[in-house]
Amino acid sequence: MDRLDPGVREVISIISEYLDETDNLSNLDDFADGNSPSADTPTPSVYNHLSANPELAKKLHGELKDQLKHHGEVHVEDVREQQGPIPEPNGELRADIEEANATQIIPKDADEDAETEDSTRIDLPENSVDLIVTSPPYWKKRDYGIDDQLGQESEPDEYIDNLVAALEQWRPFLRPTGSIFLNIGDTYHNKSRVGLPGRFVRAAQEAGWTIRNDTIWAKDNGMPSSVKDRLVPRHEHIIHLVWNDDYYYDLHGYADVYGNGSNPGDVWRMNHDLNSGGHLAPFSDELVQRAITLACPPAVCTKCGEPRTRDRKRGLTNLDTSRSQAKRALEIYEESDLTEDHLRAIQAVGISDAGKAKQFQEGAGENSKEVQELADEAKEVLGGYFREFTFPQWTTAGWTHCDCEEPDYEPGVVFDPFAGSGTTIRAANELRYHAWGTDLDTSNFEKNQSLARYSE
């Protein structure tokens, strides 16, 4: 079960909730094998139960359809193929959650001036975290019964103030190239939408943070509602914040995994995870995987803290052959006498056949005429398919190294200040990154389960 794709696990979780209502599951193997009951075998109790409860069967069908709709296209192996060279950690992958108030944490090596009466030093030093992925408690949604918890403030602006103040507590942990992906939901108060995501964005900007994206998390299997006079919310916001402009970002790898090579945009369609143990508000493994693919370096030098970044180059023949025009263009080229010099000339000249040849090739006056002649030859052979070679896809030429004499690389570090049941930790470990968390209640996290699943 632990080795199954998260989407398959969720389907099994959904089915199990329905099967729990039946007493006799002795014939479940027949369903797994695709066998119909024989004439002398009683009809399976699951079939009887669902046949006798058509509304239950209809609901089961709907939930399974929603769950399967957005799973199975991207697997962990797909992400791993694009994430770059992950070094072997010096020891075990980090995977644990410390009991602490996320709004009061300070690094273990912080100055004494950083201490307050309520502060807690945790087992992470300054400038050690590459990516924070977290989902703080939503305002006025759930009371976890713990003193000083975030989310139970009397006014929404007080909640936003406390959340932005928490960002300031987390900033010392981040490397200069680090990012925060923060999932924030909205709510209704006095019949009106409160607008918490917008309030948070404005307050974070005023505190000095840069908002790189306000991504919409669209989910088809949101929580049910009995409301009759408005639509049920089926989206939340994922805010990408950075403190410095030179933050790590691998759009190339992300686009290859989630966008077929092109920028897939700022709407993430994915369901929340239902199998959450005892935790009340789980979020999606896929959410963490997407954030890591975008913003967590696969390797960081332990001496200077510089991440390895993707070194890209524009290819010549690596066209998107899922497009029929590109596929045909490649076929014509391969059947012709054209050379790679012709393709380089195409890229220099561009679609308009003017301007780019001079801009990129002329320099001190050399060979722009030759480039134009090669481009004209190529166009004569390729015809209308000429333009397909103008902007071929980028490829990975390798990964950069820092300037240290003997660099020592470790996997990137992912941190979740509101770790809950450990979704962030487990998803990061699955991709072979270090991960750490804090929470006021650590009872829902199982460290052994996390590492056992993802250490191979």
C-alpha cells in the first residue's frame, strides 16, 4: 500500500470508507479478479449493499470519478527525472517534526537578542532552508484546542497580522535563494466573503516580501456544503513569496513535468488527500511536489550555501513532436541535405526573415550574408515548416557548480512550520530531499513510516 501512487491510495481510501459499512467482505476477491459470482454463490455483500442504496452508489461513483480525473498523469518518477542530480545525504534524510509554536520559532544558532519569553529554538540553523511549504490554520475554521493557536483571533486583520509576523520568524531560516509557498483559504463572515488571501498578499508586501505568484488551487473534491444561496467554494490560494530577487527557480523542469515543455500557468487542478490519519486539514502531496519541483534545488553546497542550477541551451532538432507540424518539419529535415548550420541560421533569422540575422550574427560585420543565404536555402526545402525550427525546445546541458575548491553537496531542505500529519515531510522525502517541521501537536506524524517509504 505504501508504495502505491498517491492517487491509487486515495481511491482505495475512498472505497474502504464505503466497505466499512458492510459486514461480510468474504467475496471481495471476486471483485479484485473481475469474476462474477457463480450461480451457486451468493451475490457479494458489497454489490447487495450498493444496489440497495442507489444514492450511496451514486455518491461513490462521483467521488471515484473526481479522484481519478486528476491523478495518474504525473508520477513521482516523472518528477525525479527532471529534478536534477540529488546527492546522497551525509547520513539519513532528515524527517521529523518538533513540538513548537510556528509563530515563535527561532534558529538553533540565533543570537540571544532573538530570544523572547515565548520563543523556541528548533533544530534548524540560520540560512539552512531552501523552501518552506506550509498550510497555516485557516481563520475561524477549526479549533484545535491548543492555547495561542493561530486562526482563532477575533478579527481577520488580527489573524493576518499574526501570520505576517510568523513570516518574519521564518525568514532567518531561509537561504538567500529560498522561497515560501503558503496555502491560504478564505471563509465567510456575516454572510460575506472575508477576502483573506488578498489581505495577506497586501500585508506581506507591506512587510517587504515579494509576491511572485498567487496560484489558484482548483479542486473537484472539496468539502461538501449544505448552503443554498451561493456556490460552494472549490478553490484556494497558494502564495509564492520571496525576500530576495535571486531566488532558486526551475521553470524548465516544472514545465517538462507539468506542462509538456511549456509554462503551464498558475492554476493547479488537484484534489486534496483524504487519507489524513487523525489530522483535520490535510493538503495534497502533489501540492508539495509541485512547489519542490519549482523552487527547491536538488543540491546545495554545504560550504558556501550556493545551489546547483540548471544550465540550459537551445537545441536544434528537439521539437515538440506532439504537434503534427513539428513532427512533419523534423521528417522533412531528416530526409533532406540540410545541416545543423542551416538550423542555426533559421534561429538567427527568425520568423520574420529580417532583423534577427543582423542583431545576432552581424556583430563587427562578419557573416550575416552567409547566415541569410543558409536560412534561404532552408526555407526553400522546408517551405511553411521553416518556422518550426525557429524556437526549438530548450535542453539541459548540465548543472552548475559553485567555486569552492572541494564542494560538498547535500540535498535541498524543505521546512513546514505547520507540519500537521507530515504531508510536506513525506512528500519531500519521497523526492529524496531533507525535510523538517514544527507543530503544536506532533502526535499525527509517524517518522518511521515517512522514512521507510521513501529511503530507497
